[in-house]
Amino acid sequence: MHDADKIGSSALGLLVRTKLKKLVNACPLAVAVYNCIHKMAASFSYAKRFESLRKVGEGIGYKVTKLELDLNNTCVAAKHNLFLSVIKNTPPLKSYFIANPQAQDSEKRADEWEGDATSKEEGKGVAKMLDTDWEHAREIEGILDISRYTTKLAQFEQHPNRGMGPVYRLKLLSAFRDPTIKLVDTSKLKNNTSPRPLRTPVKVEDLSELGKTVLNRAKLEAERRFCGNKTEEVTGNPVEVSNEDLLCMVLDPRCVPLLHSSKLLKDTDKKRAEKLLKEEYIAVGLEVWKGRESATVVVSDDAVDGKDAAKGQTGKKSSGTVTSGLSMVLMFEGEAMEFDLGPGEEEKEVECEDDETLERKRLEGEFEEAYVNWKGLIRKTKWIDYMLEQKKREIQEEQRAIDILEDLVDAQMMLLFKQIVTDEQIRHKKLYGLLPLLASCHLRALNSESFCKRVISCANNVVTKLHTRLAPDLIEKLVVLRMNKGFMEYMRQRYADELVLALGKGADKPGKGIVLT
């Protein structure tokens, strides 16, 4: 099953579960409606029939758009596109079937259609659809319009969208559990030239029995995937959000306003997210500080004896007598730099606080100020500059506001982080501290199953019919090497000298070190 929208497929009854080889959640009526819609789109995929439909649409003042088949079901919500294309052309299609009754099989209705949608022996034409069948298709499209969120990240997996994943899951469950659902307003299709049709909210209790069944199936499948539900009943459990998910959500400037201005997360989760970010900030800050303080500190023997020198090591709490004429030699990158600490006070007891504790306190204050600036970053950023040209044109033509979940999922975030780092270097005081560094590291994690599919395909290329006796550890090493081939070539071309120094000395001598070719 390579359909990215598995929740939508389960809602339609195309993805079912079995127990002892028996179906436990079949939905034949939803499958019948899907088969009929698929057959209709396939029928008008021929040029002559589509031209006839277009002329019928012109006669009633409608601009007919192409009916899309759900043939590409790998990384897009193909079934939603199928239903949406049919619903957008509802008035012309109804008029066409009234003018051409022979185009429909009058002996079968949509709810009686049980054949395979791709079979060639389905009858003379598409199944006859009554007004109730059209309404069923409209309700199913509204449900699939919610489940299509699961395909967004699969389409833009190379973008730093690690923080958007839990937001999409939270938004999806929230929309499924809402007492209303947004359906296409067919009365306003005639004057709507936008690819996004106008929608009107409809109460869930006013849906047909099939609509309620499909919505309940979608809700159950979403809970099984995101809420840990192992039963066949909807439980209403909250979305399971890991610590890494929370950390990435607060690091992504696109997600921060969604967390603080909506009810997607509980207040306890919001506080936990900020606490996790603060701990991560301090931990990374201390690592950076320890790297800077890795230089060796040597105190002159003329100033203090060996016992006092042992107490005066960096990073340890000490209490001793400071004498006059104390000097310090700092060793850094093999060069000695001597500093005169000036005349000290005779026989004065000084309590020195732990250097690491002082640095931790400094990082805590720095984080509080940096996080306040980070939360306001989305308002300061001109997001249109980080969008693709096609997205810019769509927003300008439709003259609408920027939708975070729809328009910013493919934004060039690494370009934004790079610009932030460049601006920080010329500032007297940094506004965001280490947050851009943390964001660029955590948000780069892949967020979809497409990468796993490529790894499996790579393993299939390694383990062939002629190579079936490879050891498991050797297979893993070969797959890792092949998956990282591009990265290794990039590093060899640009950082060959650094790699030689890092991997071993004596690379220019035969039989020793590393030779990069």
C-alpha cells in the first residue's frame, strides 16, 4: 500500500483490517461511491467526451476543469483530488447526463456498484447517480480534504519540517473531532475561479449515515496511528507527542504562534516544551563553553605551591589564599600567553563560585531573552521572500493572506536561518543566541516514510540474486555507503584537506593514513 493518505483510504473502505482472514471493518457503500466517481473521471479522460462536457458547461455558464484520476497515489492525496475535481464540475456533469442519458448505466446506481473500478467489464457507462449519491460524494470530499494533511510532509520531506509533523497531526485530529465540517458550497461554484472552492460549515449531526460512517472510520484510523488506540472504537485519546516533537515545535518559528494562539496543545505540554527547549539550550551552551575553555590553564609555581595550583583548575570550586604578584600562563593551540593578574590583597580569603554554575546562570538569562525574540520572529519575517515563485504568484493572484500550514510548509527555512546567523554576526548583541543553531540541527530530521522506502530500495539493489549470502552487518554497511554517496563526494571535493587531518596523519606516505581519490 503506497498511498500516502492511508487515513483517507481507510475512511473509504479501500484499506481494511482482517482478523483470522475475515474483514472486520468493511464499508462496501463507500467503496461503491468511490468506484462510481473513479469510473466517471476515467470516462471523461478521453478528449472527445471532455470536449462534449466542456460545451455543455459553456451552455450553462460554467468553466469545466479537468477531472483528475487517482493514478499517482505515492506522495499526494490522489483520491481527494479525484473527488474534488468531480465535485467542482457537478452542475456540468448533471447537465451532461440529462442531455446524454445513454452515458449512464440506468440499471445500476452508485450504492449498488460492486465491481472493480479499473475493470473493463463494468457496463456500458458510469453508474447512475441520484441527488443523494452526489451528496455522499460531497461529504466524502470534505472528509478527505482533512485527511490530505498527512501527505503534505511526504511531498516536502527534504525541507526542515520536523516541527510541522506533530502540528499536522494535532490539526487533523482537531478537525475530525470538531462538531462541524467544511463542505464545498456547490451554489457558489459558478462564479468561483480559484482552484480552492468556497466551503460552508455543516454540522456533523446533519450528515447522511454514510457521511457519518466515513468520518468515524477516518477518526478511528487517525487515533490508531497517532493516539495509540488499539481497539475498533473511537476513544477520544489525545495525540501522542514525544519530547523531540515538542522540542522541534518550539524551535520552528512557523509553529510557535500556532502553539500559543490555539488549543492544539494543553498548557502542561506547552510548559513542558519550553522547559525542554531551555534544557537543550543550556546543554548545548555548556558544550560550546567547554570547547572554548578546553585550553590548559597553568599557574606559575613562583606564585602558588602545587596544592593551590590543584585547587585553581578551571571548572572546579576552590577556596584559597590569594597573594600578590600572581601570574597565569594560558596555553592555547600550542602558544603560551602570560597574563599578570595584578597586585592581590595580602592574606584575603576569597570564595570562588563554580565556573560552570556561573555559565549556566548566564545561559538561563540569555535563553529567556532569546526565546522572547524568537516567538516574535514570524511577525518580523517577510515570508513571501522565502517562498517558491509559483507559490508567490498564487497568493498574489488570489489576494489572500498567508496560510501557515498550506503556504509555509515548503518555505526555504535554511535560507532564513542562514540570514539570521549572518545578521547576528554583525550585531553588537545577539537577539536569538543559540536558537538558530538548534533549529537548523533538529528541524532537518526527515519526517516521512519516503526516505525509508528509498533505503529499502537501496537494500534490494545490494542484496540481489547473485549476492544472497551477505552478512547482515555487511549489508548494513553497504547500504549506508550507497545512501551517503552524494554526501561523501561533496565532502571530498570541498574538505579534502580537513578530512586528511581528521582521519589520520601521514596520508602522503605509502601504507599510512588516508588517501582521498
